[in-house]
Amino acid sequence: MKRSDRDRGAADALALVLIAPAVIGLALLVVMLGRSVDGRAQAQSAAEAAAQAAALERSPAAARGAAQRVATAMLVEPDSCATPVVRVDTSAFRPGGEVRVSVECHAAPRGIQAVQRSTRSFVAEAVAHVDEFRAAEGS
């Protein structure tokens, strides 16, 4: 074996040792950013669907229940949205009024602790208008 072949092998090993951590770090960063985007998208989608479901109900209590059920059913991915918090504002619930829903999600750092040490929180809000020609209970 010639000396130049041996030198080339050492250079390849050195390049691998230097480049591998950078590639692994980049992959972890991509996963972290993907979870962030997914968590935000899930929270926004759940807030919009919950607000629409609440706006279809006939009473504020039924609207709150419908919003909670829909949001809880949509937020099932624990890595992107662990322990979701759903807040429903029915203070303007009446024909021609509106329902506001706020969804808070926490993206878990499971598996990517090297680039994300703590959970990340996302809050999404949505408003749905109640049909002004709809009959509501008590009106």
C-alpha cells in the first residue's frame, strides 16, 4: 500500500468525524422545526373547527361542550400538542353574535432534547359567527 492511499484514508475518517455531528444536528433541527409547524397548525385547525361547532349550537352551555369535544378529538398527537387547553368565550353568543375559541398546545421535546430542552407553547384563536337568523334557547 502506498503512503498516499494511507493518507487519503485518514483524511476520509477525519472528514467523517467532523461532518457527522453537523449532519445529526441539522436533522434534529429539522425535526424540531417540523414539530413547531405541526403544533401550530394543529392548534389553529382545532380552534377553527371548535369555533364552528360551537356556533352551530343553540345555547352557550351546549356551545362550550361542542367546542371542547371537537378540539379534544382533533388534538391527539402528544408530541405536537400535549395537554391541550381549550378556552371557549360565549359572552357574545346570540343570533348575530360570535363564539371565540382559544387553543393552547405544548410541543414536547421527546427525542430532540439536544436542540430543544423545554416544551414549546402555541396559542391559536378562532372566531365563528352565529347565524343572525338562528333561533337560540331563551331568546
